[in-house]
Amino acid sequence: KTLKIAVIAGDGIGTEVMPWGIKCLEAAAKVYNLSLSFTSFDFASCAYYKQHGQMLPDDWKDQLSGFDALYFGAVGLPDVVPDHVSLWGSLLQFRREFDQYINLRPCRLMPGVRCPLAGRKPGDIDFWIVRENTEGEYSSIGGKMFPGTEREVVIQETVMTRTGVDRVLKYAFDLAQSRPKKHLTSATKSNGISITMPYWDERVAEMAKGYGEVKVDKFHIDILTAHFVQRPQHFDVVVGSNLFGDILSDLGPACTGTIGIAPSGNINPTGKFPSLFEPVHGSAPDIMGRGIANPVGMIWAGQMMLEHFGYKDAADAMLRAIESVLAKGDDVVITGDMGGKGDTKSFGEAIEREILGS
Ligand code: NAI
Ligand code: MG
């Protein structure tokens, strides 16, 4: 079977790191005999917007629906197109229309990366954050009344559906079940938020009945953020609502070093629609055009993609290659954001060679 990948490089450094993501995937495909096909699209970029007055063509959904995955760089050039236009007009459309209800991020301390938390070494921090990606606190239900007067009122509702909550919990429990520690932590706030969060807890308890081997605990979001910093080794799989997951999925990777290396998946686990894999970072207009962007986030996102589709050996080899190049920390290979003198090419090439040699 061929894994059909739509390549959307986007803007800024997205276009600079993408070629190295593809080269590393091709290297893994070569070694492990996988069939991957790449098809590039120029939309979802500010250049496309300047030409067409919109971020996406009207038939974008038809153009992309047949793919297994979208491999996405980054979008946004605030001096050219306002961020809410570029982001809402592209990436957020993909997430929504393709029902990518899981946002998945690894939180893993890699060798050779200076950890902002004192005294941690690789192996100490290795967990996944599973964020609900379609409902919860980010609903558009609500409104403003009596604007501009002293009686001004704003209201925005949290929406949790049984289907929406259960499907993200099921994904998180399955993930925990598949890992050696089999430990799931739920982010809650049922002491202060008295209707939706107790409901979330109730669904966690219900789901847990089907996973006898998985050890479950829960923390209120406030103390949970403190635990991320003070005892990150406690965690294995952490699941949270849209808002709590959003906060945790920035805090987690920040606890493990530079933004240039973190990947993320926006996943439709049913396979009915394509899933999207991207680096966490944006288009970095401040360094674009210089060829100095760190390609690891992009490459690691490709690794997540292979893992998601079950190509375990190839995915493991890619992760080992990334780890090994990071561990060597060769000054002329690694990029400036990690303290090196290398560039996108030297870093990408080193990882590609490592994969081919593995
Ligand atoms: P950013 O992630 O683009 O940059 C933040 C800082 O980190 C910058 O100083 C940048 O130089 C540095 N940085 C980021 N990635 C790097 C890499 N791979 N190697 C070395 N340094 C790196 O976030 P920012 O500046 O807030 O946003 C810039 C644009 O990107 C905006 O238009 C924003 O909307 C968009 N954006 C898009 C995202 C996406 O496509 N998923 C995510 C975040 C931002
Ligand atoms: Mg965020």
C-alpha cells in the first residue's frame, strides 16, 4: 500500500524545512521498503493569498480528501496577511473540516538538548499530551449584550458532548494501554468548574472501566502545570479538554527545550479524513530566507506520521537518527537556536545520512 501524502509547505521557514522532512522520510522509505507518494500544493500560503485573495481554493476539500496525510510546514506572514486571516483561512479549516479531533504532542527530553528544568536527563521526561481539538471551551456559542454601556455582558459557553469527550478519552486510553507504563493522567478543574468538568471526570471514570490495566489519576489544571515543571517524570499520557490541552501542549514541550524541534499531530483516528502532521513552530519571519531554521520539528513530525500509520520500524529508525545527531551535538551541524554554527542543510543532511546508515 502506498501512503499518500499531501505536502503543504506554507510560508517562511515552512518552505525551508519541508524539503528536509521529505528527504528524511524518503530515506526511511528506502531503508524499510515503504511506498510513500508526495504531492505538493501551493495553497495555504500568503503568496497564494496575494494572488487569489483567499488562502485556499474553493475546492480544497476535494483536492485533499483522497490523501492519507497532510504534511504541513507553517503558515503566516503578519506583514503580508493578518494572522487571523491566514490561520483561520487555512490550518484551522483543515482541523475543523477534516474532523481532526485529536491534537497529539510528544513531550520528550532529547539527548543534547539543554533542559530548562534543572537536573533532568534524557529518559526522565517522556510523555504524550492528548488534547481535545474540536469542542469544549473553544465554542462560538455566546455573545455580547449592551455593548459600550455599563450593562455590557459577554458570555461564551463550553460545549462538551458525550461523543466528543468519549472519543478523545478512548484515543488517550488506547495510547496509554500501548505503552509500558500504562499510566493515564486526566486534566480537570471539577472543584471550580462545576458542570462540565465533573462531567469530564465522570466520562474518564466510565472509560477506565474498559481499561483494567491502565493506571489512572487526575489533577486540577493549576497544580498539574506545577507538576509538569517539578516532577515531569510522573507522566506517561496526559489527556485534557481543548483549553487545558492547549495550555499543557505548549508548557510540556517548553519543559524539554527549544521550540525548533517539537512536532505535533492533528489526527482523525477514524481515517475517514486525512490527518495533519506539522512542527509546533510557526513561519519564523525573523529568520526566514537565511537557511538557518532548525529542521528537526519538521522531520520529527514526519516520524510521527509514520508511527501513526503503523510503520513502526521506520518510525523508530527516524527517531533514533534524530536522537543520535542531537546527542553528538556537532557544532558545525546543529543550528543557531541550539547553540551551533550549522544551518538547515547541515542539520537535515546529518539526520538523512544517519537514517540511511541505520
Ligand atoms: P514562530 O514559531 O514562527 O517563531 C517564534 C520564535 O522562535 C522566533 O524567534 C523564531 O525565529 C524561532 N523559531 C521558530 N521555529 C524555529 C526553527 N525551526 N529554528 C530556529 N528558530 C525557530 O512564532 P511567531 O513568531 O509567534 O509566529 C510567526 C508566524 O507564524 C505568525 O504568522 C504566526 O501566526 C505563525 N504561526 C503558525 C503556526 C502554524 O502554522 N502552525 C504556529 C505558530 C505560529
Ligand atoms: Mg497553543
